[in-house]
Amino acid sequence: MEKVMAENNRSGVVNVIKGVLLKSVPGSLFSTALLLSYAYASQLIYTIGDVRQLGPLFLGVVVGAVLYSLVGFLLKPTYGLLLTA
């Protein structure tokens, strides 16, 4: 009985994390695309210096947006029910 409850709890947590990631990753990719488009349009991107630094910049924006939405989810757990529906 305890194994079944532990598996149900684990699958519930996995579903919540999956829901958070499915909701936050596309938004973070979109915000990264907007950020880089603005940077190219305003020629701000050339102040970075080396093009090889764009990869960590892109990754940092994506990870930051995912973590931001995850923290927002943890601070307001009632909204998590909307993610699994």
C-alpha cells in the first residue's frame, strides 16, 4: 500500500514538473528570441564582442525564465492545478 502511495505521489510530482516545463519553456524561448532580435536590431549585440558568447547568453535567458516561472509556481501553488489540466 505504501509503495502505491509513493508511486502516486511521485507521478503527481512528475506531472506537475512536466506541466510547469511545458508552460514555461516555449515562453522562455520566445522571450529569448525577442531579446536577441532586439539586440540585433539595435546593434547592441555587437557590444558583446565575441559571437561565441551568444550561446551562454541564450542558455542563461532560457534557464532564467524557466526558474522564474518555477519559483512563481512554488510561491502560488494553487495555480499549479491549471498546469496539469
